[in-house]
Amino acid sequence: MDPRLSQVQASSLTRLSTYMKGPKDKDRDKEKDKEKDRDKEKDKDKEKEKEGSYVKEKNKEKKQKESKDKEVKERDWKERDLKERDKRPSSSHALILVNSPPQEKYSNSLTIPLSSPLSLASFAENKPQYTFLAEENGVKKKFVLGLNNLEELVEHLRKTFVIEGQFELLYFDDQFKEYVKLEKLSQLVNMEGKIKWRMISVEESFEALEAICKKMQDPESGVPVKSKMWRIKPYYRVFSGNSAVKWFQRELKLSFPKAIALGQKLMDNRFIVHVNHARKKFYDDKILYRFQDLGEGSFTPQTSINHDELALKLLDPRHGIKLKDIKIFFKKYKNTFSGSDAVDWLCLKLGIRRNIAIIIGEKLLNEGYFHSCSGNVFADEEEYHFTAENTKKNTNLDFPVERVVHVLQKLKSEDAFRDITEDVDFVINVLASGSKSLYGPNVPDISEDPQMDRDVKSFILYHIGHNETERTEDHKAKEDPAIYNDTNAGNFSLAGSEELINELNQTINNWNFNIFQVAEKTQGKPMLDIAFAVFRKHDLFAKFSISKSKFKNFVQKLEAGYQSNPYHNAIHAADVTQTLNFFITSGGLSEYLTDLDILSALMAALVHDYDHPGKNNSFLINTASPIAILYNDKSVLENHHLAASFLLLKEEDCNIFEHLSLGQYKEIRETMIDMVLATDFSQHFDILGQYKSRSAVGGVKQDRRLLLKMALKCADISHTSKSLDIHQQWTSRITEEFFRQGDEEKKKSLSISPFMDRETTNVAQSQISFLSFLVLPLYQAWVENFPSAEIAHTHLQSNLNYWKLHINDPKYVAPSPNPT
């Protein structure tokens, strides 16, 4: 538009141009208007965004500043607190310090603001007077004391400055440059005008902390409490950290740092606790705390505490805390106890308050005497459980084959091994089954080989222990009523009375069966009564047509063949037989055995130490004994027990197997041989490792022979897991037998065997070693598969604890040499 046109002309031309516009021009103008509107809206949105981000930035800056101010504030009061601590003396009592900067050993106490010069005004004959010019909370005080003795001065100071608990009076000796305890008032005579006194408070005593807690719990003037839910659990009379700090500042006139320190001190000494014990620090925030029930008793134990002894007593199944098995989140825990039960026991035994018991319990937990079933916190609560299993005080042995089996089982679940799962299973089964299958040929391949001659096949199978003789364990011998009733056997009488026979019928399946009582009632010959009782219990006379008269002859001759050793004698054999019967009946083993297995097992128990000379294999080998030469130094005693027993069974009047089939006899002989040879301790770890490996793959209960070997091994050393009185009798017997061998070795100038030196052996220590490293792992492995025998494991742990408590008992330490 021409700028020379007037405004009126310009507006007229604009209107005219508008009228002259066509439809397209109008649409174009509308689009431009819309674009302008959209641009305005965008500008508005941008302005709003700028405003919002500005507010956010401001809020963020504000929060950062507040956080920084809080950090600075906390750092400042911590620094001030540290500076104050450096100026303070430290002691377990309240102190009066004199005339110098406090030394380092008194650097952690809290100062009561009181300072004054002390002048010695006058001394009367028996009543010296002291003039104090003191300043407390900005108020100056002056008073004169007339005191007869030091006790009056202490009592006056206590009342004047309201000091709770004990405190000492110390002054600074310029000559020795150290603090000296003030023993009597005359020490102050030559210090007139030279002494400046300060009253110093200490770390509060338990009594003072208890008094503070009582004030805090006062319904009218105490800290505000409330009831609140915390993680689905209701809590009553709880209070927050900031309300406690405010109360400390208001009621006790403490500064903020000192209020925090006092709250922490109450927590450290378990006067107050976090609601669910998750925190150990005291904070000035909304975290909830509650008061710990203190109960009755002292704040200090009546006797000094030895953690080893205390833990042993606490976990003793007979006299300690009650242990039980529980399940938490689908996981089973054995030998557990609750925190509150432990606190109850500690309070009762040590005569202490509950907060002190909690502190002791925490130390035992941290030192590994027991483990927490969930978390790692010790608390006076029913729902907090702890277990004594697998602690540093328990010993269990690992075997390489176990680890290999576990690794292979883990690999089975990997995708890379999915195609060879059957091969991995085969390897696991071979490893778990023991060395015989590991190095021998594959029996199915031989049995099914169509090209192999039948005689060759039979020869190979026979010599690798897989003969083709049909097993007839479920086939009973033909019953002969005349033989069973023994009408021609004369009077069949046992060594004991009819009363004893009835008693055995009732008690023969019990664990704590006392064989010594039976021996006393049978004039030292319990074997016939025990053997008859267990055979009759399993109805073996009828099932295998065993002649009672021949059975009596065999057992009597067998018992007579046991030598009169202190330990390895007929009483021990009878005891092992009864114990093995327990494992079969009450222990749950019979479920996996045949009748022929039971007969074989009981016979193996009866003969397992037949004609034992009272010396071990090592002695027989070292002295070139005839039987050691006969058996080529391999399981000398065990081979001798078996051979001599089977020779006895071959006698006409002792042949109780006369009515067994050939297959039955061969199987019972194989089983007895395997079981008795397993009692040789040189085979101990091989058998235990094989058993644990089979357990790892879940097939141990199908291996009846391995079960029987383990059962006899457990029965052979079962006195270690019987009641303490029975265990102690057998321990004294085996110790004397060992010492006799040690005496013989000394005479022959041989190296004295372990545990057999009469002059140096600590009986308690030897029992601890034997039970910990040999017996306990054996019973732990057994009980895992047969929990009905848990009573044995419980007694074993109790006896082990007994020896640990008596390791320094004079009656168990190196008896004097036997002159004979």
C-alpha cells in the first residue's frame, strides 16, 4: 500500500479489497488466523513449562539447602561433642578430678557443669571444714562443710549434686603427674589454695539408666507413647526417636548431642530396642522404639562367664534349653530354640536382668555357638529362632565323592547337559555305589552277552561276587514243629529269672537299655537272655526252624569264647545286639529288611568280637601275632571273629542253620562277613563316604547290605550315645583296656598307640576327639535317613558337651601308672 495514502483512504481500500476477495482468498486468511492462534497457544505452553521447571528448580534447591544445612548442623554438633569428650575423664564411676586437664584414660565421660576453687578454711581436731565456692548453671554457691571422714564428703556430694551410683574422688598429684585416688581427707592438708575441683559424671551405671527408663515410662511426665502397627504386627507403648530426644532435653536438661548419646547408650545396653530389632543405632527421627522388659536379677552375672562352657550348658539336651525341630518358609531346622527361651534360661542360671541376657546371647551368636534361622539378630522374642546345628562347635566330615555327586546333580539341570542326562545319572550311580562297581565290569553286559559261553559267564560272575544262585531270603525254611518245640531238648532254661524274661520282653526295644543291670541279674552272662529275647521278638525260631537247644548250645559256647577283657567281652556283644535290635525295630530299619537280613544282622552282632584278645589290629600286626600272619595283616581281628564263629556253627550241637537252604546259608554268611568286616575302623571313612554318597542320590535305603553295615557300626560304638551313666561305665572300661595295651607296648619298646598312654592321656580330651571326629559324623549321617533314632544323636551331643565341660577335671587327666 502506498505510504502516501491517508489513513482513511487506506482503511477504505482495505475494506474494498475485502469485498472484492474471492472464496479462496477468504480460506487462506482463515488458515493464517488459525496458525496465529496455534502459535499463541504454544507460546503459552512454553511459558507454563518455564514456570513449572522454575518451581521445580526452586524446590530442588530448597531441599538441597535444607539437606546441606542439616549435614552441617549434624557435623557441628558431632565435632562439638568430640571436643567435649576429649576434655572429659572416663571411668566406670563418677569422679571428682583435680587441678589439671584430664588425661586420656578419662576422656569419654559427660561433664556436669560445676567448677569452683576450693580453699581449706580451717582444721579442727576431728572435724575439718571445707569452704566450697561453686558455680552451677550460671549460679554461684558458697557453702562450708564440716566433715569427719571421707564417707561423709562422698555422701554430701552425692546428695548435693544428685549423683546416682558409685563414684570415686581423684586428685592430680603434681609429683607423679597422674590422678591418684583420694583415700583419706588428710591428703588434702598440704594443698590449700592449690586445688581446683571439678565434678565429672561418668558413663551412666546400669542403675542410673534404669532410673531414667522408669522416668521415661511415667504415665504423666514420661515420654509420649502410643500403639502402632509395624509390618502387620501390633506394638504397644512405643515411642519415636525425636520424642525421646525432646524428653531428654526437657526433663534431663541435656544438649542435643548428649540426648542422642544417652539414647544410644540405652540401646547399647538394651534398655530400649527398635520395634523389630532391625536397627542398632538411635536416631532423632520417627523410627519407633520400645522399652525392654528387664525382669528381676542383677545387672552383673554372679560368676565370671566362660562362653565355651556357657554355650555347652545352654545347648545341653538334658539340663539346658529345650530344643525342638521347626519349619520356617518350607525349610526344616533341627535342634532350635527361641530367643525368649534362651533369655529365660540365661536369667535363671546367671541371676541377671533380661537386657544383660540379651547382650550375652548376642555375643554367643556372633561367636558362632549357634546360628539364626532368619536374619542375624538375637532378640528376646518367641518368633526369633536359632539352631545349634552346623555351628563351629559341631564337626562334620566331607567326602570328595559327595562333592562330585553334588556337582553332577547340579549339572543335570543345565541346558548343555540335557541330552546326556541318562549318562550323568549312570555316572552318579556308579560313584555312589562304591569302588566295586567303579572298577568292576558291567554285570548286565556279561549276563546278556549271547556270544559268551555259559560256563565262562558263570565263572566271571562268581568271581566278581555276582553268582547266579537264586536268593531265597523271602523263602522260609520248612517248619518242623518237633524241632521248634524241642520236645527232646530237655529243660531249656535261661540264665535270668522269669521276672527278667518278662522285663526283657518289655524293654528290649528301648534305647537306654541298661545291659549292666541284666549282667548283674545273670551273674555276668547276659548274652543268652538277650539273644533269646531278640530272636523271639522277631519270631526267628519259627521262621527258620531254629532248634532252641542248639541255639542255647551255640550262644553259651559263644559267650564262653569271649575273653574277660574290660571292654571287648560278652557283655559288650550282648549290648551291641540289643542296640542293633533297636535300630531294626524302633529305629525304622525293619521296613527295608527281609527276615533273612534280620537273622543275619543279629547273628553278626552276637559274633562281631568273638575271642577278642583285648589288643587292637595294630598291636597284633606289630608283634607278628599268628592270626595277623594268617590273615595277612588285613582286618586281622574281624576275620578271626568270623572264622572262629563259623567254625563253632559247624559243630553238630551248635548248627542253628541246619534247616536253611544253600542259598539262604550263602546269603546269611555273606551278610555276616560284610557286616563284621565293616567294624574294622580302617574301613570307617570308606563306608561312611559310600553311605553319604548313596544318600545324596536318594538310593541308600535300597542298598540293604550297606544299611546293615552302617547299623552295626553305629551299634558297636553306641555307648557314646547312651545316657551319661552308661556311657561313663563303658568309657572307664575301654580306657583301662587301652591302658593295658599301652603298658604292653611300653614293655615291648613299641610306639604307644593313641589314647593308650596311661601317664599322658587326658581321658576327657580323647573322648572329645573320638566323639567329634568319628562318632558324631556317623550318627549325623544315620539320623538324616532314620530320624526315629534322633534320641541317639541327642545323647551323643549331650555326652560330648559333658566331656568338654570336664576337660580339666583331675579325675580324667593322666592317671598314675598301673604298678602291675
